[in-house]
Amino acid sequence: MKGSLERVRRVMAHQKPDHIPLFDLLPNDAVLRHFNNGRPVEVGDDRSGIRAIVAATDGSRHSYFSPMAARHETPLDGRKRIYERWTVWTAPRVFSSSREYEDVKRCELAERRRRMPERIVVNADPGYRKLYDWFGEDYYYLMSVPHVELMSIYSEVGLEAFSYYLADCESVIIEQIEINTEHACRWAAGIPADDPFHAVFIGDDIAFKSGPMVNPRWLEGHYFPCLRRVIRAFHARGKKVVFHSDGNLNAIMGSLVEAGIDALNPIEIMAGMDLKDLHKRYPKLVFAGGIDVSHLLPFGTPREIKDAVVKAIEDTEGQILVGSSTEVTNMVPLENFLAMREAAMECHW
């Protein structure tokens, strides 16, 4: 949308925009078709997907821009990888015991540390500037960046196995988040002075609907100090940091804010996250999301959705980039997405 970059920047700076911005993921064929001049976005047609995303929203963190062909692959590590139209699933890596996991990971960590460069030149990555070129100068694209990546550690083996490894060989888990943190800080230091991106995106799901996935005391002792270092490194390069985690984060919100996050995404309402309460407790925090996609967006009426958008804006006193509480999947009817979008655009807070 015209004026997107300035619109989002103003909200991130706690200033009034011309209207409330829309921030979302759009793996939704009907929505993309609507904003691609009525033409479907075909498999692999990233250009058309990006044009539709830019027309529909003010900001996004997309890592895929068009549908994928359904297929199965078996990479070199032997784990099956399944591609569906809008998602990728990778089978967990299986170890025979905690001892084997620890031995293998320590070898991998030693090799990774040996290969880690002292200095990382970020814009040497050919895909880095291409993203900016594709989205243009007037769109608020959030690029996912290296970070603590606890999610990648537990996703590699699955949550059940991870729980055993955390109990049996905690030190190798801690060593992994430490090396991830070191890499992220070096990566941040390598961002060029003329870098065009205003903010970065850190995605690390650390909560269930019932609360944190890991004991908050463990997170306080190991995760949040690393997150704080990473955020400090990106702030030093002039970047705002948007942090993403699904689930109920209430028990650890104070730690997230103290770590330095500038904005929180996606605010999972059905998990017990309440925008009015969060804004009252953390008045300097910006929110991105907040419109329930578990029930409201797929099954609600356009009127109900517009009312929810207005309430979210009022509850945060306009410090919000309106969007779904995760992503706008194909379960969301086009008219319901349009209702959310129109309500945000009509609101001049």
C-alpha cells in the first residue's frame, strides 16, 4: 500500500500514522488472487505473490511468497521433508539415547565453532539485497535474522526427545544456544551502514497455550541473557526488534521486555494474551497481530471482525500493527480478511 513504510515507522516510534497499518502473513490463495488483479498466484511465481502481499498489507515477514509444489525429499541427513502447498514439515532427527545426542552434538558444535568466521559480511549474501529490491522502498518488510534459536534446537529432535535431553545433558543444549548467540551477534555486527531495513524479526516459539514450554527459571538463567545480547547487537546497528512467539507468554513478558524487544507478534488471544492488559503493563511495547485466527477470522462475520479490530486499536491506544494472531491461512474467507483490512484502514487513531 502507498505510504506503508512511513505508516509502520510512525507506529514503531509511538507516533500517529495516517491510519493503522496492517501486518500479516498471507498463505491464502483467495486473498492473493484478489490482490493480484484477480489472477491466481501460481506455484513458484514469487513476483506475483510479492505484488499481492505489498498491495494487501503494509508489512510482512514472509519467507515464502508463492505456493510450493507438493513433494517429498530426503536430504543428506536422511530425514524426510514434506512440502505441501503452503508449508514444509521435516521429520525429527532420531538418536538412540541422550548420550548419543550429546556426543554427536558436541562434535557438530566443535566443527561449527571451527568454521565460524570472525567477521560476517551480511550484504555479501546475494539473497539479502534482493529482498529489498523485490519489496521496494515503500514497504515494511521484516527480515528474519539469526538469534538464540531455541525453537530450532527442539524442532530438530521433537519436543518429547528435547525434554529428555534437557534433563540428561543440559550443558549441550546451553552450548547450542550460546553458539547461536555468538553467530547472531557477529551477523548483526556485519550489517552495513547503508542497510535499508528498519527492523528485524526474531521468531522463537517458546510457549504453549498454557504457558512457557520450558521452566521460566531456566529461561531466566539461560535463554533471556542470550536474547538480551542478540537484541543489544541489533540495536547497536540501529534496528528495531520484533519478537515472535505463539502461545501464552504472560509469565515471561517482563523478561521479554527487559531483554529489549520493541514489538511483540502475534498476540495469541485464544491462549490468554490480552491486548488491553499487555498495553497497560508495558506501555512502550508495540504489538503486531492480535486478531484471533483460531476462530474469529475463519468463522466470524465481517462485522464481528471489524469490531475486534477497533477494540484492539482502542486497547493499545493505536500502538499496533493489525493482523492475524498467526497467519491468514486458506481457512479465512476473503471477505473476512478484507473486513480486517478495511477496519484498520478506516481507523485514524
